[in-house]
Amino acid sequence: MKTFLRVLGVLAGLGLLIVIVVALLTPWMDRWGATDGEIDAAFPGDELLSEPASFVNRAITIDAPPETIYPWIVQLDARKGGWYSYDWLETHLLRCPMTNADRIHPEWQNLQIGDEVYMCPGESGPPPYRVAQIHPNQAIVLGHQENGEWVDLYQFVILPQADGSSRLILRTRTMMTGGLWSVIHPGVFVMERGMLRGIRDRAEATSS
């Protein structure tokens, strides 16, 4: 019995330590790579959910112009180009096997408002996003609706820079917080950072 209680105490201590570490790291994760100006800026799609419960900005510099980056975002979809993140984690941990494209597929470039964008290739994954807005070479806004109202948004925004590079901002606005969302938050950060880097590497390779 004493051994059981000791093990239980160790597990409880580890759990508490994880909670504390995640809480301390969350502000850094929620603005990874983004500048103060980018966080304060208004972007396409903001008006669809003006007062979100959670507001996250992540960003990366890409040594390529917007027109080179944009086609990679257009074909984001587990049933098309994938999500350009970590194949092993997608397949074995998330049980969401997909192939991340390494080239632009012309047949996947006709994205339309209202189209579904899948997170997993099968039917067992989370509900697909719907395309809310398309701004060619500037932004694509995905999201979910409940009762006709947007409850979360996934905004991909490309900002050209004077030196020929671009800033890619991934902004999340959502009403979904607490519970499961708090648990998976660090994992979402890991996968989204991998996706931003995946888009960067592909776009820079195409540009060069």
C-alpha cells in the first residue's frame, strides 16, 4: 500500500509539473515567431469572429515571394497535399496517415469558398474545415461554424517584405478553450510549427 501511494504521489507530482511547465510556456507558444506589430494587425477573416475566447499568432519568414508560397497553402488538405508537418507523428501518434506533397499539383489549385479541407484522410478524424475567404496570393481563411456562426478560424496570411522575402502568419481565433483543448494545446503548437517550417522549406526550394 505504501508503495502504491508513493507511486501515486510521484505521478501526481509529475502531472502538476507538466501543468506548470505548459502554463509557463503557453504565452511563448501562442506567439511563436510573431512580432508585436503582426499580433496587433488586422487581417482578413478577423471580422468573422471579432471576440474570440482564444487568440493565437504564429509566424515565420520565408525567402520567397507570396505567389510562390500561396499555392502550397491552397493544397493544404489531408486528402490532397497533406499538412507538411511531421509524417511520423501524423501516422503513428495521431492515427492520421497522409502524404505530404513535395511539389505543386495543378489539379489541387482550384480551391473555392465553401470547400471542405480535411485534417485526416479518413472519416474518423475531426470535422473538416470550410473555406471562409480566399484572397489570392494574400490570405486563405478556414474555419468551423455552429448554427451559422463561425466558432473558430484558421487564417493563413502572407505579407511581402521589402527584401523579397515574405512573412507567413498563422492566426487562430476560436471560442473553444479549456478541457480537451488545454490538453492538446502543446501538441497543436508542435504540429503547427512543423507545418510552417514545412511550407517554408517547400516554398524556398521552389523559389530557388
